[in-house]
Amino acid sequence: MIHIRILICLLICPLAAAVTVAVSIASAADAPPGASSCSGCHPATAGVATPVPRLAGRDAAQITTAMTEFRTGKRPATVMDRIAKGFTDDETKAIAAFFAAQKD
């Protein structure tokens, strides 16, 4: 019985890994330039305990406003003020729209 389970795992695990990689590649390909850098600090799932807010599913206008406020110094920040200065208004809007469209 254990041999059958091992055989099944050996057959299914590579397939599952290939599907996961394909989905990750597709998601990364759909993301606008710069969006992937957000995942270094902002969690992708709701179950992560962190003071850094999740961006997925957040209203695009909220993200755009926050980025503008970081860029202009209206919103206090540790690193986001410097990060926000690296994006144009159009890039910020594209990134905000991308994250707003992401669902759990």
C-alpha cells in the first residue's frame, strides 16, 4: 500500500508543480511593470499577520491615492515614499488596477 502511495505521489507531484509554475508565470506575465516588486513586503494572502496592508482586492483609487501621498510626502512612510517616487502616475494607476482585480 505504501508503494502505491509513493508511486501516486511521484506521478502527481511533478504535475501539480508544473501547473503551479504555469499559473505563476501567467500571473507574472499579466502584471504591469513594477507590480511584482510590491510582493516583497505586501502579503498575497489574507492569513499573513503583518502590519503591511494587503493590496489584492483593495480599491484601485485607494492604492493610487496612497501612492500619490507617499510620493508627495503627505503620508508618513519608512520606505514607501522612496518607492513611490520611482513610478509615474500611469504606472501607479496600472499597478493599482492590477491589484484591485486580484481576488482570493
